[in-house]
Amino acid sequence: MHTLRVVLASDGSEGSLRAAEWIKSHFSPDDVRIIVATVHHAPIDVGSPTFAPEPAYAESMEDAAINEARRAVSRTEEALADFRPECHVIGGTPMPDMLIQFAADHHADVLVTGRRARGGLGLGSISRALTHNSPIPVWVIP
């Protein structure tokens, strides 16, 4: 029997934790291998070369982004403890492209994400981009 390989895109938000809970309620640890991916945002360059941020400041911004992503991974890992998920923090932009490439690199059968639309019933920008661009199925969990 084939074990379903699931990449769960998680930022530690309520929506992504609902997606983790959905997986738990529909699968057993024997049925699925969960790989959690959290993308940290690289610091944004501001100013011109003349007024570029100090290297130490840019590095501290990068460290803060990585630490926040690690906290998101740990919340998701705790929620899925019985499944013993494999967790990764990846960096880069655009985020949907990074997640799609990550899923492909890990031979995922499906990419799962929460729906994080701010108000309304539509998809958030990340879940919309994933559904439009992913070559593998994307499950968006409300």
C-alpha cells in the first residue's frame, strides 16, 4: 500500500493549524507521511546602495524571520506529534513558488494549506497561487 506523501504548508497560523487538525481527523499515522514546510521571508532591501541598511541590521532581520518560522514549525509539529512529521524551514520568494518546488523535491502526492483569506470566503493569496500553479493536487482546508 502506498503511503500518501503530504507537504503541509504551515506558518503556524490558525488556518494552517486547522489544516493539521484536518489531516489528523482524516488519516492515521500509518496512512500518511507529513512533511511540514514553513517559508521564512528574506529581509527586504531598503534604500539605495548609499543608504543600505547596516549588515548587522540585515542579519538580525534574517535571524528574526528564521526564528519566527521555527516557532511556526514547532506549533505545527506539536499539533501533529503522533504523525512524527518531518519539518523544514525554507527561505526565499515568492513563497508559492518555494512551496511548489519544495513539494516537487520531496515527491509529494499532495500539497495541503489552510485558507487564510482576510475576511470573506475566498482564498488567500498564497492558497490561490498554489491552486493555480502547482503541478500536484492542492488541498485548501477552510
